[in-house]
Amino acid sequence: MGSLQPENFSPLDANLFSEESHAIIDFIADYYHDIEQYPVRSQVEPGYLSKRLPDSPPIFSEPIATILEDIKKDIIPGLTHWQSPNFYAYFQANASTAGFLGEMLCSGFNVVGFNWIASPAATELESIVMDWMAKMMKLPASFHFSGGQGGGGVLHGSTCEAVVCTLVAARDRALRRLGHDGITRLVVYTSDQTHFTVKKASKIIGIPTSNFRELPTSWPLDYALTADTVRTAMEADMAQGLVPLYLCATVGTTAVGAVDPLFELGQLAAEYGVWFHIDSAYAGSSAICPEFRHYLDGVELADSISMNPHKWLLTNMDCCCLWIKNPSLLVDSLSTNPEILRNEASDANVVVDYKDWQIALSRRFRAIKLWLVIRRYGVANLMEHIRSDVALAKHFEGLVTMDERFEVVVRRKFSLVCFGLKPKFEACDRTSELNRQLLEAINTSGRAFMTHAVVNGDFVIRFAIGTTLTEKRHVDQTWKLIQSKATDILNT
């Protein structure tokens, strides 16, 4: 086979960059303009894409227009459209113009800010914007860089990363006292509503699966974890020679939006000397509004707290804030100091090297994205964004209660409504099966997408509002769809 002739290859030509970037932006703008035309949940079958794309890569370059046409023809049908105004599943990864522009700047500069000297602005802006967010949420000064108490914050990609890092710090602090073999005695405590990421993180850092506690919650207490339940579990474990290590509380659980009593749990954690982490990935954003800030009362007792601006604060994926009172514990567990990264500022210990606050060495310039969102919209507009979503959820909740066939299963706190058909059968699994059928009928229609939770053994439907484009008319249209599909199922 003869040698291939090279093309006139210039992978970062400024003129071509401008031309093709404009084509991409126009393509995305058209996508958002037409987004309601697509089925919200992808309707393709597994393996569809391999039937459409060639099994070998192209030898020569292809024009961007051809690639964009293939994206429209082959890729978009396989997308579940998270930015559709009729997307009510999971928790949103909401987007905004400012978030997109910030992501463009992050990708455009493409710096790798593993330590301060690699890009001083990336490190210093992150420290500043983390203090901004902390002040917006009214977090105590012990979590601020500027608070004078040694605390600070870091941007991760996900809650899972944040939890792994705090668990590692908690583990190593305990093992310095117990010795390395003590890991088999360490116990992690969560509720049965805690996101499974904590269980995954616990497994990753070597905590025995048998030492992970998912403690029961119940309806009379809105599925919140009680201090008495945790105390009973800790006492039982200590009687067996085990050592309580880590307690995770949640503000806005994934299944039902439950809020754990932070103050009582924080006091208990202090009493037993365990690490107290607060996962507020979803609902933490609401704390920028005074009327929701009380859900974080007791945060002053936490060792760490995390929240995700990419869920509800208009900051495109990925962006997770983690604040910690004693960052040196993270650094002790996660630091690396190879000769190639040594520099005067780091050696003098007068700067933050964020590589020592996370799992990976490399890191993106996420701070410029969050900074742009906060500056472009301002706190007032971000508060209005949260409040409007909560108002839409309250409106949907009212629609549900007006139809005698339905019920709201859990008291709404934020923008998540859990609902379903009322049980009218002796066997509760019959009602669960009807709700399962109802959800599938809604999702296969392509006109909306929701997910479910299992609460006390019952299958319930989650209606999570938070997509940037969702308006009241979308909520009303979706409710009519739900009613229509329910009529069909009940009549059948």
C-alpha cells in the first residue's frame, strides 16, 4: 500500500476556528429553537448507531457541514433531550447562555490548572468564586477562604468525586489513630434515601460493604434521617468493636426531595467524633433564596458540604462545589509532589494547588464558567430562576390534587413533586403496576419524560421541574397528557 499524501493540515487556524465555531453555534441555536419537535426520551433501539456509522475511521478530513448533517441525521435521534422543556426526569442538568459561553471560554483557553503556577488565574478565580457561592448560600465563615478560619472550597466534576475525597480524608484521619488494619472496623452511615453515590464512594475507598449502613426513614417524618436512628446504629456498632467514621446528611434527596435535620445530626456527629458531610447537590442552590436558607440550618456543624450548580443554577455540566473546614486533611490524603511540578510559590506554601484537593492531577478551568454565570445574571436573577421553578412545581402539585384519581405522595419542598394514582386495590402492588404502566405510556409518547422512585415499596412518579426552557404552558400540557394516559389505562 502506497503512502498517503498529507493534507494542508492546520488544526488551530484562527480564521477557520472562527468560521467553523460560528457554524457550530448556529447549529446548536437551531437545535434549541426546534427542541420541542423531538421525542423527549430517545426512541431508538440498542445498537442503532452501529448500523448507521461506518466501522472504520475516515482517512482524509471531512467538511464540518457534512459532519453536522450526520449529527442531525444519526446522533440527535439517539439523544434524550435533557434541555427539552418537557424533560422532568432525574434532576436536571440545566443550561444557559452564560453557562454555554463559560464552557466555551473554559475549552477555548484549555489550561490545565493542576497547580497555581500552571495558570495562576485559574486557581485564584476558583478560590474567589467559591467564596462568592459560599456567601450566596450564607455558609458560615469557616468554609470561606476569606473567613480567616482555614476553610475553603474546590470545584469538582461531580458529587461522587467530592464524596470520595471527603471519605478518603475521614478514613486517613481515623487510620492515623487506629492503624492501617483499622479500615475493616470503619463504618459509614446514610439513610435509605441517600444517593447511591455515597455507597459507591465507600466501596471505592475500601470500606467493607458490610460496614455501610442505610438507615430507615419513614413517611411521618418526610423520609428524613433522625438522630435517634443514627445513635442506635452507632451504639450497636460500637458494642461490636466497630468505629463510626462518616455520616452523610442530604438536603433534597433524589427520590423524594427529603431534607435531613442537619443540626441534630451535626451534634450527634460531634459527640461521636465522626466526619459530618452534607450532600446538597440538588437543593443547595435554593439556599441563595432567604425563604429556603433554613434547610441548611446546622451546616455550621458540618466538616464538608457539596452542591452542584450544574443541576439547578444554570451552570452547564460539569460543576460541583465542595467546601471543607479543614482542607489540610484533603491535602494530607491526596497530595503529590513530583519534582516536575515543584515551583517557588508551592514550595513556600503561599498558594493553593488544587491537584491536592481532588482525585485526578489534571483539572479544567470550571471556575470561569461559574464566574460568568454569576456575573452575567447576578444573584437577583438566579434567585428568580429558583423561585419560578418552585412556583411551577407548586402549580403542578395543585393540578394533581384537583384530580380525585391522583395523590401527591410526599410533601413538596422544592421543585420536585412525587405523585401517582391513588391506591384503590387491596394489593398495593396493583397500584404500583398501574403507575408503572402510566409512566411508560407517558415516556413512550415522546411528549414528556419522567422517572420514578420506589417509596415504602410503592412505585411513584417523579415530576422534577428545573429545565431552563420549561414554562407554565409546558406543565399544563404535560398534565393533560398524564390525565389522558391515566384514563386509557384505567378504562382498560
